[in-house]
Amino acid sequence: MTELGELGLSSYEEKAYRTLLVTGAVTATELSDISGVPKGRIYDVLNGLSARKLVRLQSTNPQQYVAEEPQTVVDRLLAERAYELTQEWDRYRRLAETVRSDLFPSPPSESSLWLGSLGSEEMALALQQHIGTAESDVYATLGKPYDDASWERLQPEFEAFFEGIAPDVSLSLILSEPVLTTLPETFPKLLEDEPIDVTVRTIPDPVLSFDVIDSLVTTIDIPHPLSSDDRLGTVGIKDSTVVNEFDRLFQSQWEIAEPLLN
């Protein structure tokens, strides 16, 4: 494929355009004879080039065609390709959302409860999808059941969390003191290496583990009744009254928490 072909011209369109650059204004019949584009195709080719503003038709008798300047043509072809690529990117994004919807664990229709233990693959995927909805800020508090679990168990969810969050989202994170003892010594460095605005504070014993995203939705972890180091599942709530209460709860804890990272 030629370079003009890669930019979107067919072989006949390229022959016609290159010929017009040499000949100047000619009729369609003359252009067909000189360029080798069949007479049965020449008008379709010229009409296509004219519609894309790569050639123009002069009001003469007989009518003649003239090529637009090469710089203008290249710019227009590049703009066409950029638009096509944007459309293709949007199509892939829509396809990805469909695939995510197929893979993402759906809550039961009668409730907003997702059942899943700490560190499980399905809950790591759910967490990544959930955090990926944030556009502005995320408030998160981690206490029970995270403070009794091992780092090996928590690591998949921490990794999913930071893979899901967008670089321009601000993260305010409260960790219980027991959670800090569970995390590896390199954890502060891991947070500093993340390409997001993250601030971490600690308190001895949070009321519960939850997050608030963009003040629009909150999810609450439900500790497992038979295992202190596990979670039964999470509850998602979009009711504004409830979300506002959890927003206020986070802010009250944030005020008394001690800074870990700034």
C-alpha cells in the first residue's frame, strides 16, 4: 500500500489526484485517458475526491477538474484518519464496557449486596470496576476485617484498587493502626510511586470499613461473622441521604486521624 493509500485514498483516487497535479485543469475524459483510470469509474472517483474537498470542479465549458494543494490534501486526509481512529477507539471502549458488564459480578436483583471474601478474584475485579467510576475524589477507611488479614490476602485488592483509580482522582485514605502492622514496610513507598494525589492518615480503630466516591455512592464492608480476618461481602448504596452520612462520618474521622503520608 502506498503512503497516500494508508492515508485513505484508493488506487484509482491516487492515480487521478497525482495526474491532476501534473496536468492542471482537465476534463474527466482527458483525466481518464492520461491517468489510466477506466472511463466507467472516472466520475465516481472524481465525485468522491470532490466530496472530500481534495479536488474541485471548475465552472467551465466543458467542465474541468483541478487538484487542491498537496499540503491541504494531506491535512484533510490526516484529519479523516484521526476521526476514523477516534471512532474506532470509542467503539473499542464501548466493547470493553460490554465485556466488563459480562464479567463483572452483578448484585442480586433484590438487594445491593455483593458476596465475596477478602482477596478473591471476583471481588478484586468488582473493586477495580467500582473505583474506576470515580471522577473526582475517593474517601476510604480500612479497619475490620482488613486489620486481621495477612498482606498476601490483602494484596490483590490493593493492587486492583490502584489499577482501577484514574490518575486525576484524589484519594484520601484512613488506615487503622492494626492495618498498618499488616502492610509491608515498603507500603509508604508503594503509595508514593502511584501517579495519583493520595493522602493517608491513621486512627486506632475505625468504626467500620467503607468508601465514598464523588459523594455519590458508598460501599460498606461486612465482616464475616465466623472469621475475623475475612469479609462476608460489601453493600453498595446510592441513596443520597445515606451517602451524605458516610461522607460526614469520614470527615469526622479524618479530622482526628494522624497523618502518615502527605
